[in-house]
Amino acid sequence: TSAVLQHQLTGHVLVAEDGPDNQRLINLILGRAGLTVTLAEDGEQAFAKIREIEAAGGSVDLVLTDMQMPVMDGYTLATRLRETGYMKPIIALTAHALAGDREKCLAAGCNDYTCKPIQRGQLLEKISVWLGQVQAMAKTTV
């Protein structure tokens, strides 16, 4: 096991994923790692939930979004979040590991991406790295 899995993670992750099986799997993995998870079935729902959480004084520390979803896809979600000032990490979840996909995700405003099927260790490692950056930034802005 990697060093990441030895410590509990802290933070609030919003997961935008339209597949119920993937929702359950990601919720389980992240929940066991100590993270607070909010699920959304599409980008529009995710965008609304982030706004609600922020309006209530909370914060979403990281967004994990499937790129292929109905209603509003992950590319549009990432772009809209960036346009409205959301500065925290966005990790794309994609079934396509083709050349150009990474660039397309990054161009939309994502910081990183991971492929399906979900690899537990890899997912937690990426989330840990990005949450570490969020927490480091929070310390410098206080």
C-alpha cells in the first residue's frame, strides 16, 4: 500500500457522476478515506450543489467529475466553475485515455484527470496531492 492510504484525508469532495455503480464505489472509497462526499448526477446538479454549499458558508475542496454526463457534461461544468471564480482543484474522470483527452480536460479548467475503471490507490493519491495543495494555500492566505 502507498503512503497515501496510511493516513486519513480531510476535506469535502463533490462527485459528479451519472453512473449509480460508480457513484457507490467512489462514495465508498472516499468515505473510507475520511472525506465528506456530496454526490451529483450531472454537471448542472453539481454546479447547483456547490453554490448551495458555498451559500451556506461551507466549501467544496475538490470536484471529481465524470466528463461524459447527460444534461451538463464535465467539460461544461469545469468551464462554468472557473468562469464563476471556483479556484479549487477539479479532477476529470474519463473512460477515454486517448491522446488529446488530457489536454481537452485541462483546457476546460480541470487540474488533473484519472481514468475509469477507477483504481482506488491512484484516485486517493491524486485527491491527496490536490487536497494537500488546497490546505497549503489555505494556510498561506490566513
